[in-house]
Amino acid sequence: MKITKIETHVCHARMRNWVFIKVLTDQPGLYGWGEATLEWHTRSIVGAVEDISDLLIGEDPTRIEYLWQMMFRQHFWHGSGIVRATAISGIDLALWDILGKVANMPVHKLLGGPVRDTIRTYSHLGGGKLEDFYETGRDDARRFAELAQKAVDDGFTAFKAMAVPETMPLEGLRAVRYAEANVKAMREAVGDDIDIMVDCHARPSPAMGLKFGKALDDYGLYFYEEPCWPESVEGLAMINAALTTPVATGERLTSLDQFRQLFDARGCEVCQLDITHCGGISNANRVAALAEAHRISLAPHNPQGPVSTAASLEFGFAQPSYIICETVHADVPWRSDVVSEGFTVEKEGRIVRPGNRPGLGIEIDEDEVARHPPEKEMVQRSFYSDGSVGDW
Ligand SMILES: [Mg+2]
């Protein structure tokens, strides 16, 4: 069996271009789907997949680890830059999909079989609608509460909000009070039985991340995400040690060594590895083993397209330290038209039960993808009040 072609199918989904990867083989009808979505890097990803194809055409697609080593180590430059790592991840997911189809088994069975019956999922505030999640005003606590209630009405038992305003490296009490008011309003709206998460998008400095974290600590957040830059491992460790609320991070890490440094420093309690950036299922397995040794939980980052979701769930059914999966459902209204999924989601509680379809259990509708051709992503930029550049 040989790989004959690797295609990219780009689907414009408003805030991001979903980059689907299709690995084709010389066996009639046998191919695999992966996803290598990387916001504002669509053309780079398409090019990177083309570059990697030179290594893989003619190879046996079922030798996944061998091919992973080839993609990561050959061509001299190790595959841990975000573009190459994302391309490798997308191809790796497609190879696991192929292996599952060859074995006639879902990927979670290839990974050792299910360790749980269901997976809990959580939503973004607004279900992933750009304006609700990213643009609710910092001084609009009432809107945060309304959207929180909506998430619960939609069946979720957990949701995430960007309730911490952007700040310069050091600011006084005002921004902290906004964050506190937003979280207080959400907590009062949904009560103590619902889990609330706050994502800082790595905007704060470690000093501001600590201030926000301390102010929110009494609201019992399920986790507190990216309270400072991911590169600042010592900053993350300082905040994690100072709070009762567990710190979560990891969505931007692309190599096992980066996760090792984070875990060794105890920079988090929740690892948000992204299966489309961290090296696919093959490397996610290694990260999971490392996390297990540190008793760090897994809660994958997954705001992308439907192949990312299917892979994150297949991985989760086989991982003991997995606690919850991020999902979006309202980013574009035609999301479910693009994909047929093997798993089922129960509206009450938004829990997922596995399916029995082989591989990742999905089929992508290429005609539907073609109805949403690639476009430039919506530009998102951030500046502080003095005109200097901030993190989005
Ligand atoms: Mg995040």
C-alpha cells in the first residue's frame, strides 16, 4: 500500500479557514482525512503540506510513527515551528484515519480502547460566534451573564469566557474590577453547579495575570487559561503556585520538549494540547504520557473545524487523564453540512458518546467545502490606549 497524493481542501469558516488534509492511497476508495487549520497562515500551511508531500509519496501510510519521524526530523529543520508542526499534525491525523479504515476500527480502539463511556464538552460564550466570544464589552457584565445563561440553556454544563480585559504590562485596579464583575455576573446567573472557565488569551504580563487570578480565585473557576505568554514558563508556574484555581495552557506548544519544560516547572494543572498543532495523535500520545506522570489533566484546545473535533474526541476516549473537550457549534451556521460524524452528542449535558465507524469516523462533503472557498481571515489586531502593540 502506498501514499499517492496529499491534497488540501480549504474551507472559509468566517473567523478561520479550515484546512482539511486528504491523504490518498493506491487502494481504491482508501483515503484519510486530517485537519491543519492555522489562523492567518492558510497559504503557508498549504505550501508546507506540499513540501512534506515530497517525503511521503510512495510510502506505506500504515507506518505512521516511521512517517512521523520522517516529517519531524528530515529536511534538516525539526518540525516544531508552528507551520510545519500544524502541517505534520494534519497529515498524521489522516494517517490514523487510514489505519482505522484498514483495521476496520475506530481510532480510539487502535489507541488501546475506550477508558470512558462519554466525553464532556464545553462551549465558548456565544457558541463560538466571534462577536460574542471576543467582543463582549469589558464593562458589560450583564451581557456576560446573558450569554452564560444561554450556554446553559443550550445544554452545556461548562463554558468559557474571555472575561479579562486587555491590559498593558501593568495597570491598576480598574481592569481587575471589570474582570471580577464579569465573572461574578456569570456565576450569579448560572449558580455553582456549572463550570466556568476564563481565557486570558495570554494577553496579561505575569504580574497582571497574577492580579486577575487572585481577584477571580474565590469564584471557583474550573480553570484559568493562558494567564500570560506561553513562553513565560516561570510566569505560569508562579501564577499556578499562587492560586487555588488550576492554570490551563498548552494550545500553542508544538514539541514534546516544550511540554516537558512546562510540566517540569509545574506551569499548569490542565494541559490544553491542540491535536492539530502538537504533532497529531502520534505526538499527543507522548504528551499525554508525560502529563500522566505529572498528574496533569488533558483538556484539548479545539475551536477549529470538524476533523479536529473528531480527532480530539477519538484521542480522548482512550486517555485516562482527559477531563473535557473544547467545542464550538455556532461559528458558522452550515458547520454540520460539511461533515458527517460517527459520534453522537446528547443535547442534555452536551456529552459525547463514541461511534463505531472506522478511523476518525467522519466524511467530509467536498462539494460543501467548495461552496466556501478560501478567503482572507478577518483581521484581528490589538493596540493599547497609548497606541502600542498588544496581543490579540
Ligand atoms: Mg485559549
